[in-house]
Amino acid sequence: MRKSAIALVTLIALGGAGYWWLTRPAPLPDQAFAGLAGEARAGEAIFWAAGCASCHATDDASGDARLLLAGGQRFESPFGTFVAPNISPDPEHGIGGWTLAEFGNAMLRGVSPDGRHYYPAFPYTAYICADPQDVADLWAFLQTLPASNTPDAPHELPFPFSIRRNLGLWKALYLDDGWVLEGALSDEVQRGRYLVEALGHCAECHTPRDRLGGLDTDRWMQGAPNPSGEGRIPPITPGELGWTQQDIAGYLASGFTPDFDVAGGAMAPVVESLAQLPRSELDAIAAYLLALED
């Protein structure tokens, strides 16, 4: 009996140790950002391409108010409600006290400065493909923005999703720095791929997910249920969209569809951000979308 108890305790200990090792956060190597210096002017374009204001500014922000990244927006999902954090340069309530390396770990690995997993409502599964220099430039630009002392509100997640440690297993399944669209691509389509798959993280809304919340890449950009449970996010594959490159780029610049409908809902702030980019970038996004197969 005593031997059985010892064996059981040993198995539990080994299982716990295995779980702890498999779910550990995996930050970047210490030298990943060594020697990089960000340039704020270049970082402004990364800021708009990455859509930072769409989540971290207040819901109704417009104009310069979109540069106050105090957080607070609520995002409902099948797993609970996520609340966007303060990413202004406030040193106490924002990210002003972080280093570039800590910011890079958050962006590219979903790991916080104190070594915890971030939930993938923060789209690091897309940002993992971002160039470290672009991350450094974005970091430099964020430091120029106004600070807010608004404290973060906690996520509202039921058990077991409230256990962050389990995200280590989730990342093992879904955190991948490969591209979805591969093959011989033109320079324009390659640039569009970078803007869409990495910085713009368009698939986070336009691609359906499996039961664990990972993107179903076999149905890339084919539309998805709205995470809030209301309505459906439309497909943006060539056959379903039926738009020309000029139509797509024009929509991203103005918010007007070829039929003179207007972007609304969650897409409106996305367009407001993308409209800050040069037309060549919007053309590249359009070229990428037209290169997708239905």
C-alpha cells in the first residue's frame, strides 16, 4: 500500500513537472534586439499598419484622440471577455517602463515583462512574422505618444480559460512564424503578405477558428462568425469579394465600397488606420488578397 502511494505521488510530481515545463513561456533570445535602434517616423507607419489604435484607443476615439492608447475596449468571445490594456508610455499604468526587448517579447512571443503568457486576443500569432526592426521602430513611435494613467481592467474569463499557464500548450499548437501564402510571389504580393499576415493581422477576424481558438488556415480569409456572437465577418477571398485591385485599395483608403456603401462596425477604425498608409501599401494589400485561392 505504501509503495502504491509513493508511486502515485511520484507520477503526480512527474506529471506536474512535465506540465510546468511544457507550458513555460518561451521569450526571445537576449540578443534578439541587441544593437537595434528604433526610428519614430518609420514607426508611425508600422503603428497604422498594425492597427494599434483600433483596439487600444477608446471605442469612439477619432483624430488625435486615437493616439491616446489608454485601453479599456471590451472584446467578447466564446472564451470570455477580453479588455484591451493601456499601452501608452505611462511608466506605471502603461508600457513606459518597459525595455525594447520586453516590448519585442510581447509582440513576437506573447510574453509579458514579468514572464507570463499574454492571451492571443493580442495578435502576437500574426506579429511573430514582423521584422524586429519594424518592432523597434514601432516602439520608438509609441514613446512619442501621450501618456495615460488609466489602470488596466482585468479580463473576464471563466475557468479554465482564466489559467494563463495553459496558454503554453496553446502556443505549442498555434504559434508559428511561417507564411500561409507561399510560392513564387511578386515583390508587391510579398509586401502585401507582410502587411496582411503579419502587421495587419487581417485573418484574426476574417478567418474561422477551430474549437481551441486557433485559426483554421485551410479556410484562410473565408469569413468567420463574429466573436461577440452577433452576425458574421465577411469573406475577403477573390471570388467572394469580386473586387478589382483598385476597388480594394480604394476601399481601404476611403471606406467606400464600389457600390458606395460605407465601412462600419469594427472595420471603420481599421480603415481609418490603413488610410494613413501610402497608396502603394494599400495596392500591395489588394494584390495579396487577389493572389489568394478561394
